[in-house]
Amino acid sequence: MDLVLSVPLVLIATAVAGFVIGWIVYTRTSKHKLNAAREQSRKLLADAEKEADTLKREKLLEVKDEWYQKKKEFDADVQSKRNKLAAQEKGLEVREENIDRKVELLGKKEREQAGLKRSIDERTRALDSRQEELERLLQEENQRLERLSGLTREEAKRQLIENLAGEARAEAALQLKEIRDTARDEAKREAQKLIVQAIQRTAADHSVETTVSVLNIQSDEMKGRIIGREGRNIRAFEAATGVDVIVDDTPEAVILSAFDPFRREVARLALERLIADGRIHPARIEEVVEKVRLELEEEVLKVGENTMLEVGLHGAHKEILRLIGKMKYRSSYGQNMLQHSVEVAFLTGAMAAELRLDSTLAKRAGLLHDVGKCVDKNIEGPHALLGFELAKKFGEHAIVANAIGSHHEDIPMESPIAALVQAADAISGARPGARRESVEGYVKRLEKLEELAQGFRGVSKTYAIQAGREIRVVVEQDKVDDVRADQLAHDISQKIQREMEYPGQIKVTVIREYRSVAYAK
């Protein structure tokens, strides 16, 4: 019985001991795992904090770099604007100085004019007084002559008329001959002018500088691609542009030749684009040439608008602006027409302002005076009249239209502005170097002009003025009378025509002055 009871007790004790041992082992294992988990958590948290710090520093660096770049761009923009403002301020200071000088000059001129007016008034009063005295003396002299001759005034007048009739007929015959000679000379000059205008309208200036453009290429290998197989590319390019393409042995260069500067510019830009693109074949050539032509047409319109703004004008028809822009690609006697027209506009405006005329109309007439040269060459007629018709058609002021049409005297001048445009055109074209004439050649031409006039009998001094557009000849009054002075002017003009070459025309003015000298002792 005791044995039976002890066995369950042992089993129970064993189970309890096993439970206690197991609980202790489990508790220690759990605590170890918990400590390991906590350690791992601390490591992960530390790693996360380190990574977060690293990302934070990287983001801060990126933000600092971006801020520094923005600050640098902002500083550069501010500095650029400061430089522009400084340049504008400097320009305004220069303009203010120029305006002050002009105001001072105008004041001086006004004072001089006031003094001149007083002097003229005094001289006028003195001349009136002398005129009355001369009339009184002439009346007394006539009465004295009537008493001495025994003839009345009417009888003396009739006898004088009869004596002068033969001389007058001879002089009339001489004048008729001079008129015929002058008409023949004028007809010759007009024919020459028409020929020159026809040459200008077709831009046939036989000068290398105005008929060819040289395009530089990177290598001579590109020449073969420009020519193409059996020359198909170069033929397509010449057909599309109307420009001759010269591909010779000149290293790394292709020559474009044409009398029309606009077509030559289209060809140059198109060939540059084709070379840069690398695709050179007939279809691509036609596409690029047409695109460049349209872009250049737009550029021509912009040039016209900018030129109007440069001169200080506005409100022109689109076709007028296009013709002004086309002047950039035209030349006359080697002088760029756009630069010439702008110069004429400023000269006309300045002279109009001095004469207290409408300077805006004057500048407009000066700028548009040669637009007729840019009209389609298939339209016939003098360029001045073509410009006149265009100005009327597109609503320009009547004074502007008349100045355009009359600056070569194709129609009568109706306003002083027309005369100013003609004078400014002559000044711009005749100044040294304007029309492809070196200073040495210009000086030699003036010297030759004076020498030609100096070679006539009775000539004492000669002066070439207005850049060679006029020669003034001073003669000795005791060797050349009034009739001989007229003949001398004709002879000098004929000799100039035979022996000199010059643009436009040269005016010959003979001056004969009679001086009486006496000494009071």
C-alpha cells in the first residue's frame, strides 16, 4: 500500500520538477530572444538614423547647390541689367550734350540772322535812297542830251532801235545756235541717264565684290557632295536659285555668282544649311531653297520696319516696307541703296529743319526717293516715276510723292522739299568714297576738272565745289565780256564732257566782276 502511494507521488514530483525546469529554461530562452530582438532593434534604429542623417546632409547639399546656382544667375542678371542701365544713362548723357550744343548753335544762328537782317534793312534803305538819286540824275542827263543832240526822246529811241536791230538779229541767230547745241547735249545726257538706270534696274554691276559670294566649307570632300552624281545636285541648286555655283581648285571654298544680290543671298544661306544638314539631293535642295526664300522675304519686311524706326518714321504700307527692305540687297554705282536712302533721309530732314519746313515729310521723301529702283525689273519706266506712282498708290502724302517723282526732274517740283531731296541725293552720291571711288581718285578728278577750266584764255581762277558737281570759273573782266562769258561756259562744259568721266552732271558757272578802284590821297 505504501509502495502504491509512493509511485504517484514520485511521478507528481517528477512532473512538477520537469515543469519548473521547463519554465525556467523557457523563461531564460525568451529573455535571451527578447534581448537579441532589442539589440537588433537598436541596431536597425541606429542604421536608420545614420541613413536619415546621410540623406538629410545630401538634400541640404543639393538645396545649397541649387540656391547658389540661382543666386549666381540672379546676380548675373542683375549685373547685366545694371550694365544696360549704365549704357543707356551714358547714351542719354551724350544725347543731352548734343542737344545742348545744338541749342547753343541755334541761338548763335538766330543772333547772326538778326544781325544780318538789321544789316540788310540798313542796306535796303541806303539803296532806296541811292535809287531815287540815280533817277533824278538820269532825268537831268536825258534833258541835257536832248538839248545837245537836238532830238526828242522818242526820235533818239527810234534811231537807237534801228541801229540795234541788225545787232539783235545777229545775236538772236547766235542764241538759236547755242539753244540747238544745248538741246543736243541735253538729249545725249538724257540717253546716257536712261542707259545707266536700265543697268541699275538689272543690277548689272561688273564688279567682283557685288556679283559673287564666297562660301567657306570644312573640307574639299564636301565639293563632291555639292556637285552630286553626274552633277545632278549642282544643276538642281542652280535651277532652284538662279545662281551660278563655281566649284574649282580654290581650297575649302565655293563661289556663288549672280547679278541679283537677293538671289545670291538666298543661295548662300541655303547652301550653308544643306552643308550643315548633310543631306544634299535635288528634293532636299528645292525644299531648303524655298524655305530660305520665304524667311528672307520676312527678313526684308523686318528690315523695312526697322529702317523706318531708325529714321523716326512710322505708318507705311506693307509693300512700301518690303521695297525699303529690298534696298539692302541693291546697290547703285557700288553704293548700298539702303544706306544711301537713310543718309538722304537724314540730310533732307536736317535741311528742312533749318528752313523750318516739315522735317517728317522731308525725311519720308528722302527715304523713299529711290524705291522705284526696287520694283520688278519687267516694269518699264524711269525709277523716279515708278516710285511716284507707288507712293500715290499706297497713300503717301502728295508732297512726298512729288519729291520722289521730281528728284531727277522727270516731273515739275511742287514744293521746297522736292528740291531738298534732290540736293541731299546729290550730296550722298557725290561725297568721297560713297560710290566706289578712292580718295586719291576723287582728288585727282577735282584737280583735272580745275585744270581743264584753267586752260581757257581770260580765266584767272577756278574752283571745283560740291564734291565736283560744280566748277566755278572767275574770269578777268577786261579780257572777257558778257557775251564771251556765256560762250566760255559752253566751251568749258563741252571740254569736260569730251575729256572726263564722272557720275551725274557738272554745273559750269562763269563769274565776271567789274571793279572800279580809286585812291584818296
